[in-house]
Amino acid sequence: MRILAIDYGDAHTGIAISDPTGLLAGFTTVIDAYRPEVVAERVATLAREHGAERLVLGHPINMDGTRGPRSEKAQALKALLEKATGLPVVLWDERRTTIDAHQILQNSGKNAKKRKKVVDAVAASLILEGYLTFVKSHPDP
């Protein structure tokens, strides 16, 4: 099963898509759009093009476990994505993914300008990897 993961942001949304077996993260890209409706339509196009069967949307929960405005935006996007794609959308705790993505890119020698262009795609890959790891140990989530 091919899974598409989304790291939703105000201006840049990272996308990572698994291989056909649903075991590894593969294709990544970034959607540059401010309006959630545009993001949902572009995700729908990517899902169709790549044959995704499930979407995993990063759910920004505060470090103390509370939910704030970013969580509400993710939940609103979830509804838009379900309507635009007709696919199930799983909200996935994304705490620290962007921080970890920055560290990975910094450790690989990318300068700040280059990091900014790909950090959202790397964060989406981390969301996807976390979800795939969970699915491996919990079949039928």
C-alpha cells in the first residue's frame, strides 16, 4: 500500500510518498501554497499520480500534549483532504519532526538557504517513517 505523508505549513507543505510496498519512504516534494484549498488539491493530484491509498497528516501537538491553533489547522486540512481525495487521512503526532529535519540537514552539511528549500520534505519523510514503523509493529491500524 502506497502512503502519502504531509507536513503542512503556512507557506510550504512537505510531501513524502512511500514505495509501493508501503515499507520505505521514497518520493519527496514541497508544495508552495498559502491557501489550504490549494494544498488539498495539489495533494489530491499527487495522490492520484502516485496511487496513494492512505494519507498521513502531521498533527502538531504541543510538547505538553495540549492542542493549539496549529492542531486546529491540521484538523481542518484533514477534512479538506478527505473531500478532495476520497482517501482516509490519519492524523499523526509530528512533535519534533521539523527540529529533527533541520538537524539532519545541518549534520549533512546543508547551509541555511539549502535547508529551507527541503526541510519540509525531510519533515514529511520523518512523519512517514514514523507511521510506517508503527504500522509494521501494529498491523491494521
